[in-house]
Amino acid sequence: MFVKNAWYCAGWDYDVSQGKNVLVSRLIAGEHVVLYRKPDGVVVAMEDRCPHRQAPLSLGRKEGDSLRCLYHGMIFAADGQCTEIPGQSVIPPAACVRVFPVVEKDSWIWVWMGDPAKADPSLICFSVGPDNRDWNIKTSHMQVNANYRLEIANLMDLSHLTWVHRTSLGGTMKYTEAGAKHEINARGVDTKFWVRQVPVPFFSQHLFPEGTLFDLHFHVEMTIPCNFILHFRVFLAGTATEGPSDGQLVLDTYSCQAITPRDEDSVDYYYSWGASRETDSPGMSDMLREALDVAFLEDKEILEGQWQRLKQRGPEGNKVNIIHDTGPGKLLHVLDTLLKAEAPPAARQKSAAQ
Ligand code: FES
Ligand SMILES: [Fe+2]
């Protein structure tokens, strides 16, 4: 199940180039969507399904602002209306295709999958994109064949850095005892915590003399459906045990990650990592992004295996809860609240009675 009234990331802006016939097919929250750029640069998102015999419009071709289906040649304007049926002069009213509101922001393309009248751009999550001159942000993309609720649970519980990412992002047991503070809001969860007096993440330990310790600060803003914005700062270890570190800021970074459910079984994972211009150094931001390429393959292996077992045995196979389920439970609760609000009245009454 997916929240419909939400902005879903459909990819990086460069995915939908001005190329002569670049048509990008995406599966977003169970809907096939085709994206293309008009000659003026504006992106159009249209249902990727011809209303005649359901051929993918992404197999068609751009013609000016319009899209022609290359099965029987019908043309659809950017507002979804059919403007031509070869060999037929009358255009039936049903010859139209759904179009979705689109916004480009922070080098991401966002598509609203619900009621167009409710498509409020202020609901798009904060992020720092590669177009931001103050940051050197590097980008990537991966598909994971698991349900997006497992991605939420994974990202809301960073204790897994210690175990899943022991030779990439991990490097200390202290992630398991970070004591994160979660603040819930209407569409997400805000989480802040320190991990003090630890080595830097494993992939970067070779940059410092052995035994050098740091204070790491994490600020995560997670929003529905599964957008993870991490402000990650590294300080030389100070002596403060509360409040900010009194050590020197060594590295200031943002990692912005948007996980878009394709269907119940898979997600598209668009992610980035990079340093501030003040703290960047040659090759640093590339190394950060490459570290995520490695780490997210580690997550992918765990989550895909977990999803196969969950599908086989259902939630009854989860026999125990532990402290690290607290964070995931909070964002899943926000998600379920929004899902219930969109459910038909009969389904809402049934769930209230349970
Ligand atoms: S299926 Fe598109 S025109 Fe026939
Ligand atoms: Fe992970």
C-alpha cells in the first residue's frame, strides 16, 4: 500500500535529458509513469499506458511538446489530451491519458501521485543537491528488490552500521548505544545524536594516524515515503559529553537519499553524499559517494533476503522486538497514519473498530 498524496522522487534531473527521444519509464507506487522534457525544458510526467490498447507510451516518440504512441500513432499533448488519431477525424472524450504534477528541486524530479488539487510543493522534503554551490554533492542510483517498509526500518535504525557495514560505514560498537532522540511530525521523523570518541567510519580510517578519535554528529530528517536527509559532521574528539563537540570541525557533509517504492517488491534508491566547499578536499566527495555504493550493496543483500523470508512466513515470523525497533516504529507509525487517512471510509471504520 502506498500513500498517494505525496511527492515521489522519479530520479535525478540528468536522467531526463533533452535528448531527441529520451523517454524515461518509471514504476512509482504501483503506477507506470513516462517522463520527458519538452523543448522548453519543462518535464512532463504521464501515465505510461496508451488509453487505446495499453501500449507503453515510453516506446513512443517525442513530437514537440507531445508524445506519439508508436503502436497506432495517436498523439497526446502535454496535458494528456489526444490531439490526433491517424485515419480518424473524431477524437473520443476517453482518448486522454493521466498526467501527474511535477516539480524539479535540488536536482531531483518529484512527481505527485495523488489528487492534483492537493499537490503542494512545500511538502517536498528539504535536501541539498548537486546544484548547490556550497556543497560538492556526488550522486548515484540503485534498485533494491525489497518492500519500502524494510528500507524505512533500515534507515531509521543506524545501529546496523556496526554490523551490516562493519567494513564500510561502520567501525565502532558505539552505533548500537547512540541513544538517538526522535521528534515526530505530520509527515516524518527528525533524529539527532552524537557518537563520541570513536574512529571515523571504516572506509576513511586510512586517512588518519591509528588511534585518532572523533566526535560524530548525525542529524537525520526522514519523510514519507522514504526520504532520508543526513547532515553528518565529523569533529576532532573534544571533551564535551553533552551539547556540541568542543573539537575542531574536520568534515561537514550532506547525504540525501530518496527511496521510491516501485511496487510492493522493489524500490528505486536515488542517493548522494558530498562535503561542504569549506571542508572538501580533492577526491573526498567522490570517496564518500563510492563508500555508499559499497554500503548500499551490503544493505541490498540483507533487505532482499529479509523480504523473501517475510513474504514466505509473514509478520508472524518476527518473534521478538528489541530496542533498535523503536526508531523504525516511529516512521512506520507516521506512514500508517497517512495510509489510514487516505483509506476509503469503510476501511477506516473497520480499522478503528479493531
Ligand atoms: S495502443 Fe497506442 S495508439 Fe494503439
Ligand atoms: Fe545501511
